[in-house]
Amino acid sequence: MRYFNFFIAGFLLFITSFISAQSKLEDYIYQYSSKQAFFDKKYNSDLTLTEVSKFGDFGLGTLNGVNGELVIWDGKFFRVSYEGEVLEQALDKNTPFSVIKKFEADTSFQINETIDLARLRSTLDQLVTDKAVAVKIIGNFSYLKTRSVQKQNKPYPNIQSVVANQAVFEFENTRAGIIGFWFPEYFDGVNFPGYHFHCLIDGKKGGGHLLDCNIDNAIVEIDYSEGVIVDY
């Protein structure tokens, strides 16, 4: 099964790389590594944030050793640490997993009433297609629940153990930006199907992987991709 997953990922890389040569790179989502690699405890790479930055200005991921939650916003790279600090990162840092795109909104809508994360997802479900999309949300939140994880050392534990020891943060009545992607079911193994959101609180007062929220009002923008370039 491991060989099969590698074959599918490699085939996808070939196809998307070929297509990307025919159209604008910014229309594609760039992804380094995969869900399967994380399950195989591949928590380190030689890829720098400098290299990642060539593919966009909006994204998420983590740093080597699963060192916190990475938030890419307006071309800047921020790490939300296990202690909850938001720290801008030097571009010579390495990432074992990242997803990034040049964000250019294709459509948007306004939220003018309080909705929870489940309702946000169901609303977005009506707008996604059969290709991966990027989602940006900027607005006011009456409640936000996020998490970060601690840097790991060898011998590495499995990713389930890493997440089980997560630090959880809660915020009330704050303004924030949400960075997210949606991947279809056929990407399972390459990425996590469904929605994956990271968060950055205004003033860099916190953030991380989004676990829950209540949105009071916000602008939601969607950027439809032409495909995904998967790199290893």
C-alpha cells in the first residue's frame, strides 16, 4: 500500500507539473510532501521557506520537527509556537510540509450573522468544485479555538501522538484572518480531504491550527485552482 500511495503521488506530480508549464503558475496550489509522508514520520526536509515563497504568498504548513503551526500571510511566514507565540520566520528555515498559493480571489461573500465552523463548512460546500481551492477569511470572531504542537526529536513519535499532546488556545471577541484549503476526497493520502484552516489573530497575538470558531461578521474569499503541484 505504501508503494501504491507513492506511485499515485508521483503520477499526480508528473501530470500537474506538465499542465503547469502550459498556464500561469499562480493558478496552481503548490504542496511539498504529503499526508502519507507525515504518517511515515518524515518530519524533516532540506526545502527552505525561500524556495516555498516562489510559489505564492498565502498558505500553511509546519517547520522541521513539526515545530509549531506555519501561517503564510501576505508573503510573510509566521510560526505559532507550542507556547502560543507568533514569530516571523527567517526564510532559511526548513519545512517538511507546506501548502501555498498566490492568492487571487475568484469570488467572495459576506457573513453578517454569527455562524459556527460547521455552518461555515456547509456554506463553502456549495461553492467548491472538483478541484482544490484556497479560502481566505478576514473578520470579527466572538470565539476562536486553535492549537499548536511541540517540536519533536528523534526517534520521532507518530503524528497521532504529536497531535494528542497539542496545546490548545481560546480567544474571545477578536479580529483574525483564516488561511485555508479544501481538497477533494481523491486526494486522500496526498493531502487531508476536506478543509484545513490555520488562523492568525490581529496584532500577532495568537493563532494556530483552527479547531473551532464563531464568526460574527467577515468577508470570505475563494480562489479556485487549476490543480496542484506536488513536490517531494
